[in-house]
Amino acid sequence: MADQPLTDWDSDLFDCCEDAQTCCYGFWCGPCLACTVSGRFGESLWLPLCDMCVDKMISPAALSLRVAMRHKYGIKGSLCKDIVATSCCPTCVWCQMYRELKHRKKSPVVINMEVQSPVNMQPHPMMAVPPQPVFNR
């Protein structure tokens, strides 16, 4: 990603009103949302359970996935900002990452092309001249 310019997150950390469905998912079932984000990003579905097993101020799974997502997609930020975000509101971080994955995983545009029939490039057969008899003298 070093060759491409860095971009911003598709949505801000506190943009829950932009996607109410994701916000509700994170509020009512935060662990389920975290597992969904982890799985969709290609990590173990159970990675967020580490956050529940650790007496912490910072959610290690949320922090590590946020940093990995920033690096994979070339998103602006720093480790310090990621630590602040995950310690202030880990649920908002999971929601933001979910929205980012939804944005990145949009269905690609499919273009249907009509297959054209092949063009015959061989010349038309020429009339063959019957062979002339050879006479020996």
C-alpha cells in the first residue's frame, strides 16, 4: 500500500446514525458484531472473545484488527489514535470496522458482453484447373 495515497475511513467513529442497522447490531449484540467483523476480515471468528477474557482498558482484538484493517486498506491514522479509539468506545470501533467492510465489499459491477460470431478469414476456394496431361516426345 506504500505506493497508493492513504485514504480516510469510509465513516467516522461516531457515525452510528449513518447506518442505524449496524449501530443496533453493535449495541444489542456487540460480541456477535465483533465476531462478524473478525470473520469477514479473514481472521478467526473467535478472536474477539480474547477481549472478554482479558481484564483490560484496551480491547486487544479490536485494536489489532483496527490496525490490520488500516494497513490492508491504506487508511490514514496512527497506532496512538487506534489505542485512543479502542479505549474510549470499543463498540464504536467495531461498528466503524463493520461499516468499512460493508463499504469495501460492495458487489462489483458485472458487465455482460455479447459474444460475436467468429469471422471466417480464409479466402474463398478458387476454381481448380484440371491437370493437363503431360506428353513425352
